[in-house]
Amino acid sequence: MRMTVIGCGYLGAVHAASMAELGHDVVGIDVDEAKIAALASGLPPFFEPGLPELLDRALATGRLRFTTDYAEARGNAVHFVAVGTPQQPGALAADLKYVHAAADALAPVLTPGDLVVGKSTVPVGTARALAARLEGTGAVVAWNPEFLREGFAIEDTLHPDRLVYGLPDEPDSRDLVRATLDEVYAATIADGTPVVATDLETAELVKSAANAFLATKISFINAMAEVCEAAGADVTQLADAIGHDARIGRRFLNAGLGFGGGCLPKDIRAFMARAGELGADQALTFLREVDQINMRRRSRAVDLAREALGGSVLGRKIAVLGLAFKPDSDDVRDSPALNVAAQLALQGASVLCHDPRAIENSRRRFPELSYVATIAEAVRDADAVMVLTEWNDYRELDPVLLAEQVAQPIVIDGRNCLDSAAWRAAGWRYRALGRPREALVPAFA
């Protein structure tokens, strides 16, 4: 099929390359000339494992091209809208200016029967508003939310755990849109991916609800971490125990700094804002506490560092390992790790920051912090080491060798990702969110 992907950021670039991989003829459109030039050269402007190779393959076939010219969309049967929906300045609600701009720019090239498919995460009701905005073009609007995880985006696009179609109300149009989307994803469906076909509003809510549930699960275990610290219990062992319950599950029950990035924080806030507009604000008041629990973890990590260093970080050298909001990403949007590094610096610590991928993005946001290219540079003569993103580079550190490089063997495990027994055996004072100062005896088995 011939298709357009509007918006070539994280979502759009991955989707465009993946659709070409599935055999479609794809044009990616974005107003950012530098971004388009980079993608056309096979160089994504962000880090995502496997994406450069996928881009190279797709570009080499001639099935993928990038442009700033919306006229290149003329004649394509399907137009995916994959632009950003950031949080409004000074408000909780999502800013839809990029969605509206994309629709307005696309409208002149649309012809009757064209399908405009939203992929962006939007407040419920956006699809119908977009259909009204495009009235007169003859195009039909559908919604097909994305469920990408940074670091696994290609796998999640080519082999998702489900496809959701938000279809129009009119029966004939509904059937035609369903058939078109089935053709778009024919290879994926043939692999056994289930399809959930529903109305526009439900499809929009699926993404918001999924993000809200995930954020709630993460904040729940972080709330338990607060209780564990007060009681002298171990949150990791607690999570293991309750995770055996099939109704709960162990995934995403990892206490630590909490969630960040460009999706969960702003999406749960936008969900609360939209519920308020609909008069259903009381249904989502719990998300306010979810957000607050998440934000408290950052301050608590700073508290742990201050406690471990005798009550003050002023003038102390602290190695911060990890700046991205999660491993296998260079995304520092609303990153808990970067926020903690900045808080430590504001309190007078001498902070040396390292990350395998996110240094340049971090420097653009916090140029006043000090960044180093190697772990060895970061930890040399450090009074404390803080592991704030669970990169394998840090998980696999040898605590015996590292102890020889620091001024004091103090480690703050902000992600509960290190082997606490091994670090303690190597002579480190090990502290972590939601865990006791010393190992529990006897250990839970």
C-alpha cells in the first residue's frame, strides 16, 4: 500500500520504517528539515536499538523516503498521524496544536476515500474533532493507538501484543476502514496478533487507560517502598512474594526512582484533565497521588545520598551513573535520574555524570552539570556512587574493582538493580529505595 506518516519523531520514524519493512511504500513527512535530512541519510535523531539498520534496509529498497513537502502525500491511501502531544505549559492537559497543524496541512491533498489514522496519544474525543476539522475532504478518520516501549519499539511495531482499531460509526465506512487496516497489518495479523475493533472513543481511551494502569502499578510498589523503609522491611522481597500471585504478576513491580520519559507523566496528567472536562474528574483522582508518589522518589533518592554522607552533600563528590529515564534509550524527558543529578548539584555536591547514550541530550537540558565519557572518570575519588538508570553497563560492574577507585565505598542503588549481597561483601555501604540499611537475617527464600 502507499501510505504517509506525518510526524517523524520517535513514534513516526519507527512506524514509517516498520511499515516499509512490511512491504508498504511509505513517505515520512515532518516540518523539521534537519530531522528529515538525518532520516533520509539513515541517521535517526534519537537512539533506538536496531533503528539505523532498519532505516538502511528500508531506504535501500526505495519503499521509504522522507520529505517536508505535504504534496508528497497526494495519492496515498492511508495517512498516519504520529505527531507529539506534549503537556500544555502551566496546565495538565495535552497540547493538540501539532495534531491540528498536521490535519490542516494534510487537508488540501486529501481525496474522497482517503483514510486518516491517528496514532498519537490524545484526549478522548480528539478523533471526532479531527473528523469535523477534515469535513469536506471526503477522508475518513480512524484511530490506531501505539503501544511502543522505548528500547523495544521495532519489536512492538512489527510484533505487537495487540492491534486496536477505532472505527467510524457508519456501517459501510466502518467495514471499509477495517478492511484497509487489516491490509496494512496483514503480515502482523498473520503472525497471530489479536485485533480489537471498537469505536473511536474506546480506542482513544485504551492508550490512556493502559498508561494509567502501568503508572499506578509502578507507583504502588514505590508506595510500598516508603512503608518498607519505615518498617525496616525489604521491598524487593515483598515484590517477589506478591508477584507470585497471578492476579498481580511480578512485571513492573520494581521499586526505585519511578517512571519518566515523554509518555507516562504527561499522559496520566492529560487523562486527569480530560476526565475533569467530561465531568468525571472524581474517577481519576487517584492518579494525582500516583503522580505525587512518583515525584517523591526523586527527593527520597537525594535524601538517601545526604544520609549516607553524614547529613550533607555540600562539597562531596558524587558519581551519577545513568541519566536516561530508562536503559536502551537516550531520552531524558522528565527523567528521574537527571532530576536527581540536578538536585544534588543545587545542594552543593560536585556531581560527575555518566550515561552510555544520554549525555548530549542531558547537556542540552542541564549544561551546568559535569559530564564524563567513562565510568572510571565518574567514580574516581567519589564520596558516593549513585546508580540511577539500570543500564547493563552498571549492573555488570565489579564492586571489588570499583572499590579501589573511589574515596568512600558508598553506593546508592536508585533502581534496585545491583546485587546487594555482592556489593556489601566487597565492602560497600549499600543503600537503596525501600530496603533496609543492612541485609535482612534470615533472608527471605
